[in-house]
Amino acid sequence: MAVNRSSAWIQTFTGRQFWPLDPKSDDVDIRDIAHSLSMLCRFNGHCNRFYSVAEHSVHVSHVVGPISASGTHVLLGAEITGGFMEGARMEFSQGLNCIIGGRGTG
């Protein structure tokens, strides 16, 4: 399905245009992802304090340890479930390396 890139875009934290219905890897900035995850509350807000997805990622990284050079842990992509972007998928480069900061670090 061809998407008209002259409309239906959102502005990201870094000011870039992003087309959720026609995502391209060149349109992605890791700072936008980090900022977004720092603003999303885990468990749909059903917790006694704000607990961001980014904070959860940091805690998980302490449990699983560093990623080995052999590529034991590989992030292949992401798929959105729920909301107006339901079903949007993005595949990541095999060489992707990133650190997602805590709340407000975006």
C-alpha cells in the first residue's frame, strides 16, 4: 500500500517528521525512541508511582548483564500493539546498538 508522505505524519521529540503508516529506518532517531519510552508508563499506569518503560529497560539490563560481542541478545525489530499505530512494524539493522536512558533523559 503506497502512503502519501505529504500527510499523516507526526513530529518527533527531535523535530523530525515520522510517517507511522510508512515507517523507514532512515526516519528513526534513537533519541526519539528514548524520549518516548521515558514518557510511557508501564502497566498502563496501574502502579503506585510513575514507572517508565525506559526505567524498566534499565532494570532489566542490570539483571541480564551486558550484551555479548557474539550477539546473544539481538533486537530485530518492533511492532506496535494498541492505539492508532496498531500493527506498525519496524525492522532494525543487525548492527544496532543503543542505550535507553531513564525518565527525562530523551
